[in-house]
Amino acid sequence: MSNNENAQILVVDDEERMRNLLKKVLMRQNFYVDTASNGIAALRKVEEHPFDIIIADVRMPEMNGMEVLAAVKKTRPDIYMIIMTAFGSIDSAVEAMKKGAYDYITKPFKMSEISVVVEKALEEKRLREEVESLRKEVRIKYKFDNIIGKSKAMQEVFDLIRRVARSSSTVLIYGKSGTGKELVAKAVHFNSPRRDKPSVSVNCAAIPDTLLESELFGHVRGAFTGAIATKKGLFEEANGGTVFLDEIGNVSPSMQVKLLRVLQEREIRRVGGAETFKIDIRLMAASNESLEEAVKRGDFREDLFYRLNVITITLPDLKDRQDDILLLANHFLIKYSQGERRAKSISREAGNLLLKHDWPGNVRELENVIERAIALGDHEEISVEDLPDNIRNAGRGPTQNDILSEDVTIKELEKSYIAKILKKTRGHKIRAARILGIDRRTLYRKLDKYNIEY
Ligand SMILES: Nc1ncnc2c1ncn2[C@@H]1O[C@H](COP(=O)(O)OP(=O)(O)OP(=O)(O)O)[C@@H](O)[C@H]1O
Ligand SMILES: [Mg+2]
């Protein structure tokens, strides 16, 4: 719908003269125009034809304009409706607008008036479609499965996932807590040729060693007290698919040997069993600390490290993905806006605080913050008051942008500057006072005044 020629209009009126007149005028403006003499016929035409706009008379026998409006809103909410009301019946005009009509026009009207209303409706519709297609583009570009990110770092991660997914190579995922390691592991699996096979995930830190072994490798009957039946392990269950070992840095030396064997021989033996089974699995592992460091310290086997370290995907801390913070915040806003609890936007000041926060809990922390703000706030907009204290009293100090923006008062600037210097001196007040160029007593007074704790 880029010009009038492509715009399609349906005129609905029981009065023939009116239908013909409107048709003539609108066709002169190069619109495609069709007419219907009653509501039922109109709805049938709507089903068959992609109209952009419907102009309907409110007063018609059988099905009136209001009923046509209601029916169209249900099946084709994208159609803009203009209702023609009788002179003096302001009530029906109000009702039409309430029910979602785009506009109304009072009979009798000049033909130039209806042209203006139609042009306006079309312009708005075009604009909305443009925004919608832009949004879609953003969604496609900044999203990989459920992973959101437009930062350069995340775009590189998407690219890497796409490339490694095709192969069966072992993947090692690095990232602090809450950076999305599990999400990435899932994306790799579901974009790989193994997507229809099982994918199992084991948190190695959460399970004691002996249990972990039987969990992964299974056991035969009588292998240990309580092993009343032979049980398959997760490696067997996941045969043909993917196994994700989370927090691999935490497995014991003896377990490391067993995992090394799996990677080298591609076979497993159940606890207490004699037989070995060939398995075909893709292994992925995650760690929140450098395994290379762990190798250096002697906590992790070098040979296992090399087997795992075929392809590495590193997820940066959220604070190093500034471009993603608001995008993610809006993503979670939509995710947690349901039913009564909904917020449509995030205020500019709240957004600024989100950008300044350090996010030690990374994306998970941001997700929790937004969920909480929606649950507790009762506004359409998430504002500063809906954010937790630690984010509101952001200690990172003003950024270049804040200093340039007019919203920051000298007081706020002073407060965050003092907090920043104190952080730098690790709470050492004499040194902080010296850097700030004030005496110690003045510093104490300001700490008190601004409620800064150190
Ligand atoms: N880029 C992202 N886009 C959307 N949601 C994300 C993103 N990264 C993380 N999340 C969400 O944040 C939460 C934490 O992610 P995930 O469990 O993958 O992190 P993790 O690195 O495995 O954390 P941990 O080390 O604590 O296990 C999940 O709810 C996940 O859906
Ligand atoms: Mg995890």
C-alpha cells in the first residue's frame, strides 16, 4: 500500500445514491473502490478482498454499521473503519470510536471532507505498517532463537552458533552466571542436525560425584546399595543427540578421567558393568571460569581441556553489552506483561539507571528486575521507583552522557562523584577527601547529607 492506486476501499450504505457518489469521488482519487448495500454483503466482501478502509453507514436495516464494525474488528483488525453517522447523533459517533472505529463523519458532509478523512486514515495505516515491518526486521536481526542481542559481541555469538551447529564438534561455552550459557547450548542443539534427538543437560556442580557418575553412565543391578535395577545413564538416553555438562570446572579428578574416555573412545560403561557401549553424542560444556586457569592451577586435566576446547563461545558480561541492555529490558517487559500486570514502556530515567548498573547477575538479574518492576509497579511505565535500591543508588557515577544531559542536578552529580571516589579509594576517607579537594569534616557532612554509606 504505497500509493492511492493500491489502496482498497469498501463503501457500505443501504442508500444507493450515497454509495454511487462516494464511489465516484474516491475513484477520482485513484482508489480501488467496491460497494455493498448491507452488512452481510460487506462482511462477505471483506473475506474475499484485502480492503484497507471501510466506510460504513451506522444506520442500516438488519445489520447496522456498529455490528459491521464489531465483526470486522474481530477478523480483520488491520482494516481502518470510518463510520457515517446521522447529523446530531453524537452518541453513536462516540460509541463507534469506543468500539475501535478509526474516525467518524457526520451526514451530510462535503465530498472534500470524506477525502481528507480517508487520506488521513491511509497515511496512518502506512505509517503503522512501516513501523511493524521495521519491528519485524529488528526481531529477525536481533534474535537468534530465544537469544536477544544486537551488540557486536552477541552478533558474533549468533554467527558462531550458526556455524558450529552444522557440525558435531564439541563446544565449550564460557560466561559468568546468568549470561545465557544454557540458552546458547540449546540454540546450538536446536539448530543442529540432531535437533530431533534428545538433548540432556546436567549441572555437574549440583550433584555429588558418585551420583553424577551413575547419572551420566547408568548402573547395573547391584552396582551399589540401592541399585535395585539396571538403569541407563544420560549418555545412553541422549544417544544420537546432545549432552550439555554445565559447570564442568567442578567435576572431580576421577570424573575427569571418565569424561576424557567418553570423548576419546566414544564409548561408555555403566557403573558396575563389564560391557561397553558405543555412543554417538555431541558434548557441550559450560564453565564460568577459565578452564585454562584451572589447568594451570592443577585443578583440571590438560588433556580433557584440549578435548573440550575445540570450539569456544564466550558470552560477555552484560555490563559490556551496553547496546543490549535496553533491548533485553524491553524483551522481558513484553515477556512479563500479562493480564492485569502490564507495562508498556520504561521511563528514560529508569532506562539510564539500567544502563549504568554493573549487573553482577547479568541477564538473569535484569530479567528479575523487570519481572519485579512489573509485579510491583502499577503504572503503564516502569519508573525509577519500580527499580530495586541497589540500582537506584547506582554507584558507578555519572557518565559522559549524564553530564551533558540537563536532567542531572549539581547535587546528584556531586553525590555520585563522591561515591565514585570513595569506591576508588575503597572507602578510605582521608584519601578520598584529598582527591576531592575538601577537608575530612566536609566529606563526612556530605556523606551524611547524601546518605552515602561507606
Ligand atoms: N541474550 C539473552 N536473551 C534473552 N534472554 C536471555 C539472554 N541471556 C540470558 N537470558 C535469560 O537469562 C536467564 C539466565 O540464562 P541462562 O540460564 O542461560 O544463564 P547461564 O549462563 O546458564 O547462568 P548460570 O551460570 O547461572 O547457570 C534465563 O532466563 C535466560 O532465558
Ligand atoms: Mg546455566
